[in-house]
Amino acid sequence: MYPEKTDYLFVYSSLLRGFPTPDYEYISRYFDFVAPAKTRGILSIKENIVVGTPVSDDRFIVGELYRIHEPDLFSFVIGQLDEYEGLYPEPPAVPVYKREQTTVITKDGKEQLAWVYWFIGDVEGLPIIESGDVLEYLHLK
């Protein structure tokens, strides 16, 4: 059973440090980088967007672990990220992501619970980034 709230966030795509975008600027404004990390999952490519889905086997998504600067702002900050990720769209649109707590493993092997945004659509038949690392994939592309 997970605690009610963790102050950690795991990111794996456009919110990574390697993306010099307003999206990452938001993360860096409210969160401190903790460590490179990974979590069980796969990265798929859907219409030129990289999406992550959880798995129970030994495939991993490579990303980054962050912790919020000011825990008292967590509800506000995560609410903004929920909006960015489209968790609660205006009808008739439906959400395509959900936010869940998951176990993340840092580069030094420590485990930490963190929030992650998972794609909830169908990924069957979509191309997979086998390395689980979006930055490596884009560099090799």
C-alpha cells in the first residue's frame, strides 16, 4: 500500500532536462533534480509523441527523479501538471494519461516512490523505444 502522498516525481519524456522547453522550465521552477532513475515500463511512439505505459516484466523506462522544493505547494504544482497532461479534459474529450505512484530505482540502486504520468490508451502495434531512453532514441534518430 502506498502512502497518501509522495513529494517525488518521475519524468521520462518532454519534462526531462534534455528538453530545453517551457515544459522543463516549469519542472525546474518547482522541483529539484534528485537523480537519474528508471521504472518498469515501455516507451511507445504514438503520432510522434512518446508515451509510457507500466509493465510487470524487466523492461525499464529511463528518466529522472525530482522532489518538490516546497511540499506545501505540492497540490498546486501537481494540479498544474495534471492539467498539462490532460488528466481532466473538458467533455467530450477523454483523458489519455493517469497519474500514479510507482517505484522508481535511482542510478545507485535506491528505491523511491514517485508520481508518474502513464498513458492509458492502447499501445498495441505501436513502435517501441527498446532502450527505454527517449534522449538516446532522439540522439540516434
